[in-house]
Amino acid sequence: MLDPVIQPSPTASTDRFSAILVGAEAISGEACDAIALAGGRLLSRMDWPQAAGEIGREAARAVLVVEAQGVSDTMLADTLPRIDAVATALDLQLVVALDATSIDVVTAAALGRNVHLLCSPTMAERVAALAVAAEALDAEPIQDTWREGEAARLQRLNEEVARIADVLARLTRREGMNPVGTVEAVADRTNAFVHEPAAGADIDAAEVRRAIRARRLRDSFFGPGLFEDPAWDMLLDLFAAELERTQVSVSSLCIAAAVAPTTALRWIGKMTDAGLFERQPDPFDRRRAFMALTDRGIQGMRAYVASVQRAGLHIA
């Protein structure tokens, strides 16, 4: 049970969006609390085996909240692709809470613009993701907001943002987290960067790997979390893999990003949407997918390296 101090304000709207929850009742209590804190209304709850068939029966557009933590890889591989397909067909926003060990099997089934992946999330991360998903869904609350003037609509939006910010601040204090911007908060991650250069790599790949190692060395002297740049770290890692003709799993790319898995997954989604990353299914294992640079990403990296070399500089 949540402390009363972080319960939604009685004056706040509790129907900002509707949510459909997939997950066993015994482990989805935290998701229910997060939906309430984000100003949502739980429309229905369903277990994994029936989820794919039941979601389509709901008439309302909703945020689809999927509790994948503690779910077997077999169940995820069998059911999540169908859930994702239904969500895509109905244009639903998908918020998935998963374990770090399930990154590959989850991303093989669900990864895209409408998917928000949370790896072992805190309550604050859940509420924030639901708020973003609700905004993207553009779900109309029960009140007739279309009748309001623009000024009134903006005022309501500002009040909602302020309310969610207040909830997140209280949750942060409750969970013992430092405010955003401090070293410890930025350094919140579960995986250390570990990546050995491939044997026999050509000179270009070796140069990229040296740049990656040099970037990680900074943390040894100044402390972790001060130089996070996951988009560029992942670009370098995928470019090196392209030169070495090796494949990179999603979980491996998250490690290369040198940030918390949830942050890495969010950046993978952004880089995919930007047309720089692409997902490639593993033809031998449907529970895994690889990430690679698109043609645009490869051309961009080759042009960058060529420019660096012409200028007599090193890859940064």
C-alpha cells in the first residue's frame, strides 16, 4: 500500500486516460498504483494467456500496460508479439515493465515508436512513462475539453504537468533517490561496460574500439555518470560491429550505451525512429533480435570518420 502522502490529489482528474493491464494480479499491484498516480483509470485487467484475444474487445483507445517482470521467456515469445500486433492495429501506446534478463526476448517482439520499455522500473519511472504514453495517445478525458478555450486548455495541461511533477518529486524522496542532476542519479545503472575488441579486426574497426575504450576510461578518473552520451556510444559500437561483420544483440547494445537499461532502451527507440538503427530478427531464434546501423547510419559514420582522418584528428 502506498503512503497517503503520494496518493493522487482528490481535486486532480483521475480519468486523464484509460489503461488496460496485462499481468498476473499477484505482481501487478505496483502497475495499478502507477496508473492511478498518473491520473489514469484502469479499464480492465487480463492475464497473459488470454491477453492477445481480449485486448481487441475493448472499445476505448487506451494505454496498454504490460507487466513482463517474472514472466517466462517462453510465454513472452509466444504472447508478446501478438499483443504488440493488436496494440499496433488499434494504435495503442504500449508500456512494458521487464527484467534485465528479458531485454532480448521483449525487444524481439516489441520495439518502436509507440512502445515504452522500462527495465526493473521504480514507481517514479512508471508514472513518468504512463504520463508520456497518455500524452502520445492523445486520449480525451471525460470532461468536454473540446469546448474549452485555448487558454483554459493550456491551463489544464499546465496543472496536470505540475501535478505529475509533484507526484514524481514525492516518489523520489520516498525511494531515497537523489534529485535529477546529481552524480549518483545520473550514474544509476546496473551494467558496467565490458567489450573486448574482436580478434583480426581491421584498422578502422580497431580505431573505433580504441575510441570506445578511451571514452570509458574517463569514468575511471572522474567517476561514473558524468559523461553519459548513449546515442554516440551506441553508434560507435554498431559501427565497429559493422566493420567487423559481427552482430549486436539489444542487451549487448544496452551495455555499450553505459547507462541504465531503461535509458538505453529509450535511446534505441529514438535512434530507430531517426532512421539510424534498425532491428534485424535472428533467423535461428525468434526470442532474440539484433540491432544494426541502417544504410543512412553507415554512410553517416563513414563520412564522419573520413572527415576526422582528413583533419588529422582522432575519433572522439
